[in-house]
Amino acid sequence: MTAKPEILVVGGGIIGASIAWHLADRGARVTVIDGGEPGGIATRNSWAWINVSWGNPEPYFRLRAQAMEEWRRLEREIPAVRVAWTGSLNWELPGDRLEAFAAQHAAWGYDVRCVGRDEAARIEPSLADPPELAVHAPREGAVDPLDVTRVLLSAACERGAMLAAGRFAQSIEVRGGRVVGVDTENGRLIADTVVVAAGAGAAELAATAGFVLPVSAPPAVLAATRPMPRLLNGLVMTPELQLRQAADGRLVAAASAEAAVDLLAAMKALFRPNRTTMDLDFQIVASRPIPRDRLPLVGRAVGIDGLYFAVTHSGITLAPALGSMAAEEILAGRRHPLLDPFGLARLQPC
Ligand SMILES: Cc1cc2nc3c(=O)[nH]c(=O)nc-3n(C[C@H](O)[C@H](O)[C@H](O)COP(=O)(O)OP(=O)(O)OC[C@H]3O[C@@H](n4cnc5c(N)ncnc54)[C@H](O)[C@@H]3O)c2cc1C
């Protein structure tokens, strides 16, 4: 009898955790290592909206829509996975672009439509000045990103996966065109397959095996208030910020760092005056891995057997789909058709 191949996942953020869960659930031998604390870097600081987003080509829309369904599948598989399916109200874009976004996505079969001021006020009654026009997407949601990543990792461990914190992979070791493992400060880890799910750290690690991964890590700002009485029913996207209210009552806001928005002032301005004071709990600047063309980079490394990469923006949305599709490709050699446009070849230098 031949031993099961050993699969090493580098990175314990939501992408590595989801891949590890889907591999372990199918009976694979998996070890996850992380240079820091499992729970990721971008992941723990994420705003964590599960959505299709706007302005994307149709194949990427299809992948994201599938990922939203796969969150529902994951909730059934692992009861501790909980998504707040609150829907979203979006008036971030100018009116003509909101209308074009809603029309195009509705034509693609997505549950989305434009609403006027009265309906926006019914959806979010605490808004001081409801928008004249917004896009309402009732099937979108959010997760607690750190909590759900820990849940995935512990579910993987219950299926036999191993998890090692504080093990930074310094290089990918290749012999005769095949991966043999990774080198860490504390010695070599042998593996038949290495999955690089290292977020913004993926490019540096890929370079040790001769791969150029064009991934940058631009900053974004994340802020949260102390717990507040219920002010929001769902997620809102305004021209200044993105805002949701977590289960514990904290308002969680995100904005791009370049916009230099005073997030607390913007949050206060959004709501009718009320007697509860709004205080910041924290505000941080966090970076997120973004491939050069802003699309996922997921698949086998051409020319080196046993090496697989999974690096993406919108990793919270995509995690369940990328996890199950990567597991299928690694274990059965079948690439999901929805993943076809998102391989590595498109971004390699000629
Ligand atoms: C402010 C903000 C808002 C966001 N909003 C959303 C949103 O609304 N919706 C959405 O879908 N996405 C959003 N994102 C993006 C999303 O959070 C990321 O795409 C996702 O978390 C990436 O997960 P990851 O596992 O690839 O990376 P990470 O969470 O960064 O995890 C990578 C892990 O790899 C480890 N690592 C790196 N190098 C090595 C090495 N050499 N050896 C060992 N370990 C290593 C790191 O320690 C880390 O734990 C947001 C991100 C930010 C920062």
C-alpha cells in the first residue's frame, strides 16, 4: 500500500484555512504552517463583505457568485461557520454607474436592484440622509473573518490536519523539477505538494522557486467603534466608507488609505443624532494582497510538479470556492471550469 501524499499549506489566513479544510475533509494528509499566528494578516483585519462587487468581467462575477453559494454550503458542513446574510445597500458610485451595475448584474441572474430614497429609508431607518438612489443586494453578507478562519482550521485539525504556528517558510525546495518541501528556520519540512497561500508574503516565497508573482499589498484603513445599540440592518457602502455592524454591536468601517477619510466623523454623520456616544475602539492601517490585474492567482506552477499557488484579493468572499476547487485540482487533477481564467500563466513575464 502506498502512503498518502503529504501536503503542506503555507499560510494560515482564510485562504490557507479553507484549502486545508477541504483537503482534510477529503482525507488528505495536510500540515498548515504560518510564520506568525494562524488567522492571517489581511484576514484578521478584513472588512469581510461577501459579495460579487462591481466593475468585474463576467467570469469573475461567476466565480464570486459561486463562492457566495459555497458559503451557504460551508454553513451546512460546519455548524460553527456563521454568515450574517444581512444584504447590502450601496450608493458608493454615481447614479448612472449604480444603474448600469444593477442592470448588468440582474441580467446575469444576480439578485440586485435599484431602490429610491423611501425604500432605502425602510431598509436602513437610522440613516440621517438616505440616498436618492442605491443598489440593494439582499443576498450579500459578512463574517467575523478571524473567527471563521479559526473555525476552518480547527475543523481541519479534527479531520487530522496538523497546524504549526511560528514556522516561517524561507524557501521552496525543488529537486529535478519536483517540490520536495520547504526550508524553515527550524529545519526542512518534507512534502509532496506545497500550497502557497501566504497572502502578501507569497511573492517572496514564490521567488525562491523562480516564480514571479506580481502581487502588491496596498494599505486600507479599518476602524471599529465600541459596541453600540443597533443602528444598521445590513452593510452600507457610501462614497466615503463601507460600514457594517458586527454581532457584538460594534460598527466596523473600512476605506482606502489614499482617501484619508476621518472614519469616526463619517460614521457619526451617517446617522440621525442619538443619545449614545460613538467612540472608536481602534483604527488601523492594514494591507491586502492584490494581484496586478486584481483577479485571483490560483493554480499549479507550470514547470514544477507539486507546487500550487492561491493568492487573491476578496479572499473572504472567495475562500470557500477556492478551497474546494483547489482541493479538487490537487487531489483529483481536475480544474474547475470557473477557475480557468485565473491561472498563473497570464501574469508570468515572457
Ligand atoms: C481593510 C481590509 C478590508 C477588506 N475587505 C474585504 C471584503 O470586504 N471582502 C473580501 O472578500 N475581502 C476583503 N479584504 C481582502 C481579504 O481580507 C483578503 O483577500 C484575504 O484575507 C486574504 O487571505 P489570505 O489567507 O490569502 O492572506 P492573509 O490573511 O494575509 O494570510 C496569509 C498568511 O500567510 C502567512 N505567511 C506569509 N508568508 C509566509 C511564509 N513565508 N511562511 C509561513 N507563513 C507565511 C502570514 O503570516 C499570514 O498568516 C479586505 C482586506 C483588508 C485589509
